[in-house]
Amino acid sequence: QSVVTQPPSASGTPGQRVTISCSGSSSNIGSNAVYWYQQLPGTAPKLLIYNNNQRPSGVPDRFSGSKSGTSASLAISGLQSDDEADYFCAAWDDSLNGPVVFGGGTKLTVL
Amino acid sequence: QVQLQESGPGLVKPSETLSLTCSVSGASIRNYYWSWIRQPPGKGLEWIGYVYYGERTNYHPSLRSRVTMSLDTSKNQFSLKLSSVTAADTAVYYCARERNLGYFDFWGQGTLVTVSS
């Protein structure tokens, strides 16, 4: 069981806005940056959001991140079929000098 | 562009040592953290640890007693050794560049390691 919690599934129709939550504690999300990764079927994870709300170059502005206290969220607007993937949040955990903790992942289905 | 490629046996017997190497191109391993992350089939991601220049390491507490990571600067590679493996260690193993703690900006394609006799 992950110390950082995500809903196991989310869904939406094309064009819709979907939000995925990530809940942690004061030792991880509450005191460190949050990162989001997208994992398309059969591929390696890809960085989607860094430092809570920054997008790497090449990531569409349909993807946005936010953080408040010990929780974070990933929002995807203008949902597309290509967005169907697993999404993971991650943060450093200060307890015992690490580790990086990942959320359990959210499988996004585009209906 | 930074590229990473894992290599190593796809099958390891229980109680033996899993050994993987990650070859890096487009960046020097003298900079940044270099990490291993694994994903059991159908499950989520688990950070195993990182190594950085000077052979400084940090491992996941639950794996610390079995993990060793090292760098080979002459080959621009880094490696993972996981001892006393069991079926629970069966996973896709990814190597990645960890730009900052939790910030993995480049990943290898992953390699499936199965622990079975």
C-alpha cells in the first residue's frame, strides 16, 4: 500500500476536463515538490509535471498541476483519446532520508 | 538528447543476485543522480535508489540490505545489484536520470526481470 494515495481509476469523454488527486503527508507532499508521470501502455513513464506545476517543453498546456498542503492534483483539459494512460504522482519523503514515494497510479480511460 | 538503455539477464533464479547495467548517452554520469525504479507486472512504480558521482548512494529502506549501485565513468554506465532475490522481485526495471529528488527527466525503455527456477 502506497504512502501517497491516488484514485485507482478516472474517466472522461473527449473534450472534457478531468482531475486526478494525489494525497500524502507532511513528510512528502507537504514539504517537497510533486512530480507527475504519464505511462502509456507498454512504455516507460514520461515526465509530465515537475516542481508541482511546471511543464517540460513539449508537454501540452492542457496538462496542469497544483499543490495545496499535503495534496496535489493533475488536471487534463480538452481530453483526447491519446491521454488514455496510467498517471503517477511522486515526491521525496523526508523520513529516513528518503525514499522517493510514488502514488499507486490512476488509470485514465477516455470513453 | 539523453538516452538510457538497460541490459542484463531476463531470468534470475531465486536466492541469486540480479545484475543490471544502464548505458547512458548524451550526458555524463558525473552529473546528476542516476536511479533505478521498478514496476511489478500490473502494479505501480517503486523507487529502488540512486547513485551519484563519488559513489554516493541512497537506497529505499526496504531494499537497503540487498541493493548495491555503482558507476563506471569510463563506460558512462551505472549498475544495479540486488541480492537474494525472490519472486517478489519480478518486475520491469527502469533506469532513469534523477535531476532532483523525485524528478526523473529521462528514462530507459525498461527490462523485464523474472525470478524463477
